[in-house]
Amino acid sequence: MIKKSRDPRTGGAKVTFALPADHPAGTVSVVGTFNGWTPGTHLLKRRSNGTMSASVVLPAGQHVRFRYLGTDGQWFDDPAADAITADGGLLEV
């Protein structure tokens, strides 16, 4: 699940990346053009309901590409992205 909203402090787009409780065990990062594709910069944190999520504030009006990177180098895409290409998910924020 991906939730987009406006960040009242910056006027930018707040994007929350969330995975359901039954998604991969272990560490998961969301990586993409907004963080130089650097694993570990935006780690998803386990929530009390079992889901995992991370939020990122981005300048509004951009297109960003992203993927999730799980334990042992497992890459996967989010079907809630605006589009999925060979390079991963695409979001317009």
C-alpha cells in the first residue's frame, strides 16, 4: 500500500510505503531515485498491527522510481505504484 498526502510543514508530498503483515520477514528498505538507491536509508519499521512502513517527504510534482529490497538481496515491486516498469515502481508525487 502507498499513501500520498501533503506535508503541512514543507508543502511537499509525504509518501508512506507500507507492506502487509504477511510480507517477507527480515529487514526491508525502500530504495529509489529519492535516496540514490541506497539500501538502509529508509528502513521499513514493523508496526503493532504487523505491517511494515516508512514515510518519506519529497518535493511535490516529481516522478520517482522505487523498489523494495529485502533480506538476502530480494528485490520486489509494490502493485500499488502508479505504474510498474522494468526499472521498478513509478510514482507521481
